[in-house]
Amino acid sequence: MCPHCKDPKSRVVKDGFFPRAVGHIKRVQRYRCRACKRKFSAQTGALTYRERKPHLTQKIMRLLMEGVSQRGCARSLRCTQTTVANKLVRLGARAQMHLLARSSDDIAKSAPIETVIFDEMETFEHSKCKPVAIAIAVNAANRCVIAAEVAVMPAKGKLAPIARKRYGKRQDDRPETMRRVLSEVHRLCPAVTLLKSDKCPRYPGYVRKIFGKQLKHETYKGRKGCVVGQGELKRGGRDPLFTLNHTCAMFRDRIKRLSRRTWCTTKRVDRLGCLVHLYAWWHNQLIFRAKNPLMMT
């Protein structure tokens, strides 16, 4: 189909080649649409469209998804930090496109989703006086990430007066972000019968507004995570929100700037959103991965 007129009945014919200096494809096929008379190539719309270093795209994605910082990627691949940042933006946009293009059948795979767990995890940008919330909804059966969005939030507790004095009043985007996440759950999970979350007082209102009063919503008291390696010595017993907490722990482990103790912090919220969308796509591919290696096209 022609990417310009997008007419399924238009006739597309081959129109020569053009050489490419980098990458494993040395000759790229050109095409011409007989309906709109415009030309395009096999590279039009691809992930590496008009990139000068297309051979680094998949390598950068793999490093970023394995807990390596952007500076670490630049050092390992011997490229500039600007190259890594630009490819992160493109990868994040393509991952978000794949996530939004999913259908309910893609999410359910073998069995329909009946239980969904949602909550927010917190991080910060530049300083702890500038907190950021990440709203996440996962399938309770297989840890598939249904939706993940980033929201700006004001500081809480003892940091609130310090943050207002240094940086002024900070907006709160958490309500709108959580509504988008639950709306995505409503679109992709039509068979859902139970929602689980912690006892945040804002959540019941969102659930009633999007799903109505018929859907069952169970809340549980949040608690701190157990220390690694305790095994059977862990206190607290069974965690009803384990699927979500485990997924959030994987987010923190695989994304360098989300680690608990690190000097790699977020400088821009939109770039954090790119990483979150990219890892949500990566996480789902790991769950439903076939024998072929992970590649993004």
C-alpha cells in the first residue's frame, strides 16, 4: 500500500534502487504509486528510516533494557550520547505505537483476562523534590503489562514545603494518567471481572467512572517489599498484589534510572515515558516470546 495516499486499490510498481552506505542492506528498493504519482522505498516507515547508524538501533535497545544507562550505552558502542538519546526517542515512539495497536485478542492470547491489578510506582526527575508517578496495570495471570503511563506529581510529606519554595507549585497529572490506564484496560480486557489495587482513596472513583458499579474492586493494604534472599523467612505471608509488585520490581531492575540506589536520574519526563513504553513492549515480548530473538521493526 502506498504510504502517501493509503489507497488499498492503488497500484504500486517497482522504480529502481538506491544504494545505502551502512547496514546489512546495501540496495533499497524504490516504488512508485500510479494513483498519486509519488515515490517511496522499502525503507519508508521503517524503524531505521533516514538513520545514519541503523546498525546500532537494536544494540542500543538491548542495552537499555538490561539495566545499562545511556552514557554506558554510548561508551560500550563507541558512539555519542546524542545518538543514544535520539534512538531512545524513536524506539519509545515505535513501542508506544505497538502498544496502542494491540487488540483484546493480542492481550488475552490463550485465555480471556478476568483479573487485573493496577497501581502507581514513584520515582523522581532531577531531584526528590520533583516526584514522578508511573501508573501500571498488569494481567494477574501472566504479568503481561496492559498499560503504563508517566505522570508528574507534587512532592509529599516533609519535602512538600521545600519543593514549593525551590521549584514553585507543581501540577498533578496522576488522575488523568490513571484514567487513561484504566480506559486502556477497559478497551483491551472486555471480560475482566475483578480489579485489585491498594487502598488509595482515589482509585474507587476512577473505577466507578470507567467500569460502572457492577465491576468488583478489591483493595488491600500496601506494604514494603521483603529483603531479597530471605526465602521462607519472609514476613507477611502471601501478597495479593504480588504480580504487580513483581512487575514493578522488574521495571526498577531493567531500567537504570528507576533503580533504588543509583546516581542515574531522569532529567526529562518525556524521555522516561519513552523508556517505560519501550520496556512495557519488551516485557510483554519476553512473556510471549517465540524462538526468534527480540527485534523491533
